[in-house]
Amino acid sequence: MRTIITFSVLLLTLFSCKQKEKESKSKQTQISKVSSEEIGEVQIVTQGMEFFVADTLYSGWNKLTYKNDSPEVHFILMDLYPEGKNAQNTKEEVLPPFEEGMKRIMDGDMNNAILAFGKLPEWFQKVRYMGGTGLISPENTAKSTVYLEPGLYIMECYVKMMDGSWHTSHGMYKQIIVTENKTVLRPPKATAHVNISSTKGIVLKDSVSSGKQIFQVQFEDQTVYEHFLGHDINLVRYDDSVELPNLLQWLNWMNPTGLRSPAPKGYTFLGGMNNLTGGATGYFEADLTPGNYVLVSEVPAADDKKLFYKFSITN
Ligand SMILES: [Cu+2]
């Protein structure tokens, strides 16, 4: 009798194992059917002056993997547009004042530049910046995780070409619809924490070593500086040969040579977190090797604003 019971238990166990195996196999099939939009993995590539990226994404956490296959430095900024506005409005109402303003700056005529920027439509003030990547050098990949609310976005890069014209004017703006459907992505586990604010500047709160690091960026607040934009974080590696003030000059788009190709030599831009609203959190990752680094905002006179934090990795 005991043998029969034992045998039955064994059979049951075997059966339930088989069943579990089946279930797990069917789960695996289900997982492979989940779309990349639902997983929240967003691949973006630039080869010239464009963004190759899906035109529809899910809302919630999204990991942007931005491969810069072009010869210029770029970044990604996610602009959440107010209701009823789209890429057509960018083209007709936003690009012309920026183009005219930049031409005036190149002529050294700041008064008329300000007048030109004054022609920006009122709704443009209602654009909300939802993060993106920091500046990224050619042949590098930026990885940032951002929380996207549903809505119509313009993904943009406003670095300038050699002649001072904006990358946006050459095609680096792309309309993306973020739907009510949510991704399954969870925010990554950070290895280092960075705080940024208009009063305390950039503060790296952990010591960082070489290898893959995931930075969690906490925007304590956000504000508008003299360049009409807020603060962000760019991770930059620099050679011993360089002088940092020349990077700070370059990081001000209002300088005729600022944010313009070619980027100053001796620096490698490794991504970061673009403008977020106060209270928001974003993540970016980078593979670090021993050397000198700076976390810096793309704002005029970042050092005076303490939006500048140097650190070194020795091991
Ligand atoms: Cu660009």
C-alpha cells in the first residue's frame, strides 16, 4: 500500500513538474511577444542630422539608448508639447525666430537677437522638458532612463553646425506620440546619486569607481536661466591637456561659437540627463575608466552657478 502511495506521489510530482515546465515555456513565448514599446526599450540612432526612432512609444519609464553614428556631438531633449501643437507648429513658429536670433548673435547684434527670440509663440512657454540624454560624442552611445507622460513630444537636438545654424533646422526634431499604454519597465538600481538645484548646483553624493555606473539624478528644482532654458547634467571626460574654462564657454549656446561644431578637443561627452522639471528623477549610465570627469550643465557660466562638479577615477 505504502509503495502504491509513494509511487502515486512520485507520479504527481513528475506531472506537476512537466506542467510547470509547460507553463514556463508558454510564459517565455509570451515574453518574446511583448513589443519593445511595452518593454520600454527605445533605440535611437543618428547617422547625419536626424533621429531614427519609433514614432510611437508607451508612457511610463523608458530607457533611451542613443547611438551617435555621426561625426558631430548631439543630445536628446524630450519636449512635451501643449495640447493641439505639433511638429508643424515647430517648423512654422519655433524654428524661424530661433534661426533669425542665431543669425543676429553671429553678427554680434544681441539686441536684435533678443527681439527675434521675442517672436516665439506664447504657447512655446508651456512646453515641458521631460529629460533625454546629455551631450554624446561621435561613436559613443548614451543611455538614459526617463519617465514619459502621455502626449505629443518633439525629440530635439539644438547643437549648432559650423556655420552657426541649429541641428533642429537641419532635421533634428522628430514628433513622437507617447500613448496611455504603460511600459513594464522599472527604474534601474543606481550605483551613484547626483542632486541638482539652482541654489546648491550639482552634487555627486557617492564616490564612483571604474566600470558600469548608473547615476540617479534628482532635480531638486528647475528654473529658467539667461539662455531661456533650465539646468541639465552632462558627463564629460577630459584629457590632462585641456583647460576647463574653454569647455564652459562652449556650453553656452548664446556664445557665437558656443555649442557649435567642432566641439573643443580633449573632451569626450558621455551622455547624462537633459532638463527635467523640479522634483523629477532620471537615470543615466556610463562605462567609466580611470581619468578625469566633470558633471556640468549646459548653461552660461556653469561654474558661477555651481552647476559644475569635478571628480577623478583612479582605479
Ligand atoms: Cu545634434
